[in-house]
Amino acid sequence: DIQMTQSPSSVSASVGDRVTITCRASQGISSYLAWYQQKPGKAPELLIYGASSLQSGVPSRFSGSGSGTDFTLTISSLQPEDFATFYCQHANSFPLTFGGGTKVEIK
Amino acid sequence: EVQLLESGGGLVQPGGSLRLSCAASGFTFSSYAMTWVRQAPGKGLEWVSSISGDGARTNYADSVKGRFTISRDYSKNTLYLQMNSLRAEDTAIYYCAKDTRDGTYYLDDWGQGTLVTVSS
């Protein structure tokens, strides 16, 4: 099974900051990676798929990069509505697995 | 507009059974794979099971294999998860989710979730 390791597990940041979250796969997954945002009490929302493709309706301050085993989600200028938990998920093969999550908190 | 509405959650004793349903609308149900994802209280996301658009292919997490069965009814546009031999560790919010297109397993639409509590 492919394990997904996210870092950091939490980050404190201010509005306007640039935030970077990393996700590492235990083996190569090409570009079969998605990123989700989850706010408290809500279902996750898809932000990025195929490692770098922006889901329709998602603000352009979100971007994804990487391939193989190392991936990055970047928020270029953090907005108040971005404080949430972010998860990566590989879609390379079954079983699908999610990273442990990164909580972005207000500094 | 895509809508996914889960139901069927509740309190069940260890060893018991539940069937979750996910009523889908706003898209061509047979054209998309569907997935169940769960989230234990205060924890992260865990993939549970997926089924292809035509229903021919199903996959399960090891933690539920042999106990849970995923299925879909095209006449009702509904996804199901039959859960048997439930354990305390199955306690979670269960979400159904739709693929971006059949076979990608990127999840672009999610239901609101239904809570399953396994406790005596």
C-alpha cells in the first residue's frame, strides 16, 4: 500500500502569508494526486487534481506542483476563509490513501 | 447541480449491521465511479470503498474487506454501503463522493455525511 505523509501537521500563519504544505508518497505515483480542503463540520472540497490542475471554481491563489513522490500545495496569499485542514490523496492505485492532514491556523 | 444525500446512519451495537444510502442527482449516475470515505471523530479521512460507473469493479480498504459491501442501483440513482459485523472502530462520519469522471478517483462532489456510532 502507498503511504502518504504530509508536513507540517499544523501551521500558524497570518492573512496575506504564503503557505506551503508538502505531501510525500511512499512510492512513485506519477501525478495521480489530489488536494482537499476541509472546514470544521463540513465535507472536504476538491482543490487540485492531477497534482497541478485547479478544480473549477477554486481561487487561483491555490496551486499544486510535483510528480513522482514529492508534492506541494501552495497558498500564495492566505485569506481568512482559507483557515482549514488540508489533505492530500493519491489516486494511483487501490487502496486509495489520504495524508494525515495539515491544519492551517490563524497566527 | 450535483447533489449527494446520505442517510441510514445511527447507533448500532457491536456486531450489528447498517445500510447506508447515498441518493444522487444532477448528473448521469452511471457515468461516474462513486466512493465512500469515512472520518472518525477528530481524525483524518479514510478511504473505505469505491465502485466503478458500470458497477463491475469494486474495491475495499483492508479494514472493511469481508464486512462491507458497496453497490449501486441505477433505477434509483442511489449508492449503498452495507455494513456488517460492525466494530467500535467503524464509528465515523461516512461520506459518499463522486469522481471527476469515471475511473479517476479524484472526488469532486461530496455529500454532507451520515454519522455511524458503534457502541453498546
